[in-house]
Amino acid sequence: MTDDLIRPSRRRLLRGVIAATGAGLLAGCDALSRNEGFVDLLGSVEPLNQRLQRFLTGDRLAQEFPASMISPVFRPNGSIDPQTPEYLALKANDFSDYRLRIRGLVEKPLEFPLDALRAMPARSQITRHDCVEGWSVIGGWTGVPLAALLDLARLRPGARYVVFHCFDDLSNDGSRYYESIDLVDAYHPQTIAAYAMNGAAIPVANGAPVRMRIERKLGYKQPKYVHTIELADAYARFGGGKGGFWEDQGYDWYGGI
Ligand SMILES: Nc1nc2c(c(=O)[nH]1)N[C@H]1C(S)=C(S)[C@@H](COP(=O)(O)O)O[C@H]1N2
Ligand SMILES: [Mo]
């Protein structure tokens, strides 16, 4: 059957579905808006969750690739074997005591063991990673959409940035790698807390056990070894104040691709 042949009936079907849903929604909303409790609930939820999800994420996706294009080696860069005591302790137990923490401007601070993350609805994506040093690699990632984690923790008013705290001390001065993004990128569908790379646990060199993939950003905005995701009104009070480890050295905060 050619496309031309099936298209007209599909269109009719679609029209029918839209009409039916539209009518159902209208009746439902009308009935619900007469219930004051529901209106109050909408008033409190709408500004934070629904508005963010509906309007801030309506942006373009980074290109995704077929599995045949995955690079044989996902070249590691920056920290590749963190030596901070807290990381070494977790690594010694194969990360069984690891928790991904959500805190800051949220109603409900949360902690996720790896098993809990793996049990959540996942997203997989094969994308190209571009480092400002001038190389690119293609890799496959699986993880939990950051949007889902933020929805569980529920943002508090004033939350504008997501700050990622990492285990590693790249500059060897007692500080820790960190990064930050705004809520547009936080709610982007390809922004995931990844726990797998190319179908296996993420190797230590690439950020085990959890690293972010924020696919419309350059390499330095893909924090590895993440332990805490903090919601904040501003990023100036973290690290050197410019929003990230490399930003503090002069790199651009937005770092988009
Ligand atoms: N915690 C942490 N995250 C980091 C870095 C780092 O040194 N530490 N390096 C960044 C840079 S510059 C790049 S290019 C990528 C490298 O990721 P990869 O090691 O998986 O290739 O991680 C980014 N995230
Ligand atoms: Mo990089």
C-alpha cells in the first residue's frame, strides 16, 4: 500500500480523534473548574511544573545517530580516575552506597540509589559529544530524564538554575568540578542523568556511576561523577562564581552547540 493510499483515511481518523479529545477536555475542564479545590491546586502547580514542561522544552533536539556510528572508544577527558576520598570509598563497593541527591530549592529533597534510577522510565540516545579541544565522539547513553527527577522533587518558587556537584578535584586544589544550566536545558527531553554508556555501566573514565548528558551543550558542560543536583536561584555563590569549573577559567557559561 502506498503512502498516498493510506493518507486520506489517516487524516480522517486524526480529525476524529482530535474532535473527540477536544470535546472531552472541554467537558472535563468545565466540570473541574467548578470544584474550588481543583482550581487551587492548578494555581499552585501550574507556574512551576506545567508551564515549564509545556513551554520551556519546546525546543530543538540534538541530532541522534544509528548504533552503527558509535565510536569504538569514547575518548575520556579531564578527570578520568578521581582520587578524592569520597569517590574512592564508593568505588571500592562498586558504587552500591552511591546516592544521587536532589536538594536546594525543592519541596522534597530526594536521594536515589542506582537501583532506583534504573527502575525509572529511561531515555536512550546516541549523540555526538563535542569537546572545545577540537574532537568529537559518538556514544550511546541511557538514563533518567532530569525533568522526571525535578518533577518528583517539585521546584520551589525562585528555582532558576540547576547546579551539578561532582566528586572529582580536577585542579587538585581541594575544590570539586561543578556545572550549572538553566531550567530550559534542565527540562529539555535529551537532558538525562545517565547511568549507562553503550549498553553497559558507565566506565570510571567517562563519569561512573552517574554523569549528565545535556545534549545541546559542549563537552565541558557534561558533568561526570555527579553526586548532587542542586536547585538554586543563582549560581554566583558556587565555585568561582561563573557557573562551572571551566567557566571559572573563562569559558562561556552557555556553551551551546
Ligand atoms: N566531573 C567532571 N566532569 C567533566 C570533566 C571533568 O574533568 N570532570 N571534563 C569535561 C570535559 S572538558 C569533557 S570534554 C567531558 C569529557 O567526557 P568523557 O571523559 O566522557 O569524554 O567531560 C566534561 N565533564
Ligand atoms: Mo572538553
